[in-house]
Amino acid sequence: MSSSGWNTIESDAGVFTELIETLGVKSVQFDELLSLDPSSLSALAPLYGVIFLFKWTQSVIAQQADGNGGKPVDGEYAPDAEYEIFFARQKIQNACATQAILSVLMNRGEVKLGSALSEFKDFTTGFDGELRGETISNSDLIRTTHNSFSRPTPFVDESQAPRAATDDDDLYHFIAYVPINGTLYELDGLQPYPITHGACSDDEFPDKLTEVLYRRIGRYPEGEVRFNLLAVCADRRELLAEVGDVEGLSRENEKREEWKRENILRRENFVGLIAEMLKYVVADTVEKKGEEGFEGIIDEAKKKSMQRYEAMQRRR
Amino acid sequence: MSSDTVTLLTFKAGKVEFNPPSKHLKPLPQKGKITLQKSTDEESPLLSFIWEPRGSSKNDPTVERDELMIFPGEAEWLPVAQCTTGRVYVLKFNSSSQRSFFWMQEAPSGDILNEISENDLKIATRINTLLEDIDAEEVDILEEQSGASGDDVEMEDLPTNTGDSAQQQASLSSLINSIVIPPSSSSTSSGAPIHDITDAITPKQMAQFVDSLDASDPRLTNLYNFLPAEIPKTKPELLRVLQSPQFLQGINSLSQTFRSAEGTNAGQLVAHELGLPYRGEGIEAFLRAIRAAIQEEKDRDHEMQE
């Protein structure tokens, strides 16, 4: 399959939460983890899994090359688990966030998947990772939902080849960590098999995961990797309502409102608004300062751009 | 080039070493100060953020002065909440993953050595104002505090657990930042082409313009037509949109369309869609097309009146 059908989307708790809700999942949300320690993880119980996402440089990709047939750098390959749990090989770069999300949701029995994803899960039962990855890539429902969160490009030119991925969006990678039936799994679509990190109950997950991630982070050369952690947990609003925490609930509701608003804005390219705003500001300048005012804006912009280039070069 | 500078703000702070793999912050013992300066020899003043050793640390040959040039809106000064054993701030750049950490060496409030003080907050507010707008009005607080800052905080005054054993994890949040894309070599050669629409007109200027409009101004009503359907058509909501990161991303993405127009007709297509008389290539041509469109609209109105 070509990769042209999958757009890049922003990795954000608000985006992912709305994405899974659109796919029909109920009572699950994402939360960004600000620090990596067992107590922040425990605070989000019930915690279904964690998505570790990072942006890497070429040197790290080289290290990570898959299919070496040997052992993973940390943990053990579990070739048999490939059929027992939901594990998918990565087929399309841009789909890998959605794939990591599914790797958490599909492996936690208590998650209410909704009819579409339940059917998808049943359909792919018994597949190997390769075929499961292929099936995700080919799913119209998942692709369309995923793409609905991307900003349209300012122009539509069907004669052109799809935009080549730039360094910026090409180098993200998403890995799911999930406790499944008493074992801590690392589900990485670039690896040949699921990786296990030993026995792990749901209660032990925060501690064990912290250890595994610290080992992982420690392996990267300084400055080579930027990363972020997203927890997949139960909808906080339902838990807060249950215990009657009015203040907490209103905070979560506000956060939801803000996510909703941000997601609306994410779907815009604002080309029309930008052009109108520029016309008004330019007209206003010309009215107040004449043609010189406009030329002043242009000169100023060139000067700023020059300084920007110089500053970028210095920083490099 | 004789460069005249004006000092806008200075306060005592030490550097903190950041170790990305472990997320550990390690405060360095040297005494230092941070100065924000404005260069006045340019029409568009630049902000310099300088860290240099002070007092006895000046004689330490291993310590070097750091200077960073910062564009308006390019960086923020934020407290590192995860650090509970000291008063640590981070200078965080929006356009790159670069970040620098510092620990406040101004006198703490009372006996609480590890808590952000009133004074730290005032300094932070002032820095962020200057990072946003270099010409922001000077406020009195800084005069007040320079008198009140009292003795230096020496290393011995620090809580003893600030050392390695208690290194704190920095925020993992938003460590993923967009990389600064270097200009292609051709674009830097002669008379810099405009890199981004915001170099000419910033979202802030747009917001200021909107803010200045009367609620009944027909231009506001026109602008509301360009808001997403779900957003209420009010001036405050329009202002919120103009100040949102998503709107800025929209401008950056449109800028990129015109910038990378070489060999493609993307810029032409967008300009055509907007009904702009776009000639040439690049962001300058786009802005000139905007200017020409205003004139065309004006002439048309004149003809209609005659």
C-alpha cells in the first residue's frame, strides 16, 4: 500500500482522546505525563497503558534496525504472543500513532471498544503482526478518522505527488507499553515480535514501567532523542463524578472544552482569515503612514528574516 | 559596528546543567547573573539574553559567558515545577528544542530556600514581557527589588539536598519541538528573502488591530465569516483565535507554501484561490499582491461611486 492516504496528525492528548471517541471507544482518555515516576503513573489508575513517543535522529534509527533475529536490546522477544495478543508491525509511518493507540486498547479486556473496533479486533484475531499492520493500513474507517485531525494544506493540487514527509514528521516513533494478563509488554511496530519485560500486575505497572523506560532513555546518546509520554487511562470525569469531586470535575470539563476548541482550530488552515487580516493591517498602515509605511513593513521583514537566519546558524 | 546597548533587567542566577537522557538537573555552584539587553543601533532592536559569572566566580577560568539573541515571541521563561528543592527556571525556545536552565540566586523569601519567591515571580513576569515585546514599558518593581535584594545567596545557603542525590526530573512535557529548518543556501545569498509572514506582520499586530476596532465595525463582521463554523462570532473569540498556536501554525504553513514555491505552482494556486494579483515568487510577492488587492478594491469602490 502507498503511504499517501495517511496524513500526519499532532501527538496530543486532546487529539487522541477525540480520535478514539470518534472510533466508538467509551470511557477512555489520554493524559500527558509531565514526569516519569511511579507516583504520577499511579495517580492515573486505572491505567491501561502508556505510549512512549519520541522523535529520533538518523543515528538512533540505525541502532534500532529490526529483524536482526537475535535478542532485543532490553527484554525478551515473545514470538508466540504475536498471535495471542494484539500486535501489529508498522506498515505506514504516519499511521504509527494510531497503531500504538490500538495496541493499548485492543489488549485491555475492560476497554469498551464499540462495535467498529470490536469487529476489527475479531477480524484480525489469529493474524500475525505483519498482516495485522497491513489490515490497519487498509482500514478506511481508521484512516478517515485519523486524517480528520490533520490540518488541510493551504492548496489542493491533485496533479502533484503527495507531499514528501519532511524530517519533521518522518522521525516520530510510538511504542505502547501495556500490562497484559500479568506480563509487561512492549509493543513496537518496528520490532519483529512483541517484547516482554517480565511478570507485572496492573498494580506493579507504574514501578516496572518506570524502570524499563529509564533503562531505555539511558541508552540514547545525549541530545539524540526527544520524547513524551501519554497515559491511556479511564475517563477522569467519570471517576471524579463517582467520588463527588466537584472542583476536579469542573477542571476536567474545562480541559475537555479546551481540547474540543483546539481540535476545531487544528482542522483549519486559516488561509482566508490570514489574507483578510493582512489586507486590513496593510491598509491601516498605508492609511496612516502612506506607501512608505508598507515599504517599511517589507524592509523590516527582510531585516528580521536575515537576523533569523543568522541566529539559526549561530545556534547550529 | 558600534553597538549601543541598554540594560533592561539584571538579576542573580546560576546555571543548571541539564542531562536529557536522565532528565536530571544539576545546579552548578558558580555565582552568576542574567542580564537582558537591548541593542539600540538598529531600527529593529534585538534582545540579548546574557549569563555571566559574577563575584568570585569571575575568576573561575572554566566558566564562560553565554549570550543568546532572542526574537520577540521566540522564547519563554518558565518555572520548573518538578524541581522542588530549588528555584529553577527554564528559558525555552518555541522555534527549536533548545532550552537553558537556571537557578535563582536572588535572596529567597524568608527561610524558605526552595520556594519561588515573590521577587522571582516579578522577575519572571518582567522577562516574559520583554521576551514578547522588547519595548514594553519599564515598571518600578525592578528598582524596588534591586534595593531589597540584600545579600547574595551563596552556595552554602542552599538546601543540602540540592546535590546529585536529589536531582530532579525536568518536565517531559512538550520536549518535542519542531526543528528549526535552515534556509536553503540560495535564499540567504542576496538580500534575504522574507522567511515567514510573521516577520512582516505578527499575529499580535493582527490582534491589536482587531482590538482597536469598534464592535459595530463592518470589518469585524467580515472577519467573522472566516472563523470556523463552531466558533462564536464575537470579538473576544476572534482575538482568541488570532492568538492561538493553531493560527500561528496556519501562518507558518502558508509561509512555507510561498517559500517553497520554487518549481511548484503552489503559491500561484493559493493566490489565485484568494483572488490576489500574485506576480513573482515568495512571501514578498505575496505581501505585494495583498497590497495591490487593497488598491484594486479601492479603485473599484471609486468607480462604483462615480
